[in-house]
Amino acid sequence: MAYVPKDAEWFLASLVVEIRVAGHKRNIVHINYMIIRAKSPQTAHARAMALGKRGTLSYKNPEGKMVTIRFRGLHDLDVIHDPLGDGCEILFREKLGMSEKGIRTLVRPKKELEVFLPIRKHPAGRTIAHEHRSYPPARVRAMVASNARIANI
């Protein structure tokens, strides 16, 4: 078992979510990173699983096609060692034996960072920002509120 400090209270869960739109051959898979407050890895696992299951839903999008969002399971669950706050480390990836060229390919200019990229088109022809707004608003508010309660129990 990985090292988990006795005073750990935050975990990072990676939830695998599959999205299917009726009439489209390809699915969309998201890995959603969620912060979970818990006193143990077992409690964090239970809360992450409950959070994922609560996010399973179906609805009709603005084009009248049935959209199904299905939680498939956890990709990972790890402890956050630092207290949450500005500059705390949430996650790291380790790469061994990288060449100078390999390191340079990891570092991106500002204009290529996700937060600065233009809104992209969804495979179904809608913008990604619009896709998130296509949930029924009342259902989304309820889902977000229930997920927030689960993560902070």
C-alpha cells in the first residue's frame, strides 16, 4: 500500500466516464479529476465511487438525440499530501531518463496551454462549451449539489 500520512484529509480521484450520443458510432471518454475529503483511503474510495455513480444519467440534447453518461469506474485514487491552498501540489508524474529534447517537448508556450486554447468543436459539431450547457439545467444543479455533498461528507 502507498504511503498515506495519518493526518491526510484530501484525495484525488480519477473517474472514468463514458458518454454516448444516439446515432453516433464513437463514444467519448472523460477522465474527470475530483478532489475527495476523507479520513482514510477506504472512505475516499467509497465516496469517489458514490460520486461517479451519481453522475450517471441520460437526457435528450438540443438536437433531440439521447445522450447517456455512464460512470465506468476509477482510473486512480491518490492521497494529496499538502494542505489545500494556493501552490499546493495535487499530483505529479515522474519520467525517468528523459533527454533534453524530450524535456523541451513537455514544456509548452503559453498559447498552447489548455486554458488559453480557443473553444473547440465537439465531434458532433457543437462547441465543447455548448456541450456542457446542453444538460437540462435543473438536473445539472441537482447533480452538482449532490456531488458536492458526497465529496464533503
